[in-house]
Amino acid sequence: MTAPDFASQLRAASLRVTRPRLAVLSAVHEHPHLDTDAVIGHVRTDLGAVSHQAVYDVLRALTDAGLVRRIQPAGATARYESRVGDNHHHVVCRSCGAIADVDCAVGHTPCLTASDDHGFVVDEAEVVYWGTCPECAAARTPQ
């Protein structure tokens, strides 16, 4: 995506177009699954001085507007991604914390159907797969 596309997205979400918002959107689009500190680092590379609070505020506004998605696997720091609007899942490396997207299962998926929904109208299931990424697995394998 280019900066003009980001400006259009912000306007469509009724958000003012600002340099910090454009920089945060760019960072999250270019580097999926960044934590807040990494977003701050990318934004500072792009803009120079910007406060932690400004980036936190932008991330909150973008998340509330549905332009980015906040994920937080158990025991991990919150991460942000630009892939929104679908019900995809994630796989997380137990060793290094790397995260990758996993498309939602299609067809009959009994594991994603609540055995007892307790009267809730279920509209989404969140699945996190845990394991070891290829790099960490290769590092553990004796040569």
C-alpha cells in the first residue's frame, strides 16, 4: 500500500489524516505482527521524534476504527496486524515468539463449533496454534 491509500483509509474511517497515523499504518502493513515497541521504532525511523503515548493513541484509534487488528496470544505482548475483516488465526513459536497467519478452516469444522454456546450468538472463533518455527527447530537439530 502507498501513503495515499492509507490517507483514503483514514478518511473512510472518519479519522483525520496525520503523519503519525500514516506512519503507524505503514509500519503495520509492512511488518505484520509488530509489538508496540517495534511500531514505535519504525515510526521514529520514519518521522523522527514521536512519543510512546502518541503511538499508543494512534494504535488504539486505528484498532477501534477496524483498520488494524490487535492480537495477544497468551503470555505474549500485544501485536498489531493490518489483515482485518476475516476470521484468520495465528501460529506462534514457543521459542522465539514468531507469529504467522493461518487461514480459517473451511467446510465442516466441528472443533470450531461450541459444544454448549450457553445461549450466546457466536460470530467468531479464535484459534492460536502453538509450536516451533522452522528456524528454531533447525537450531535445535544436531548437525
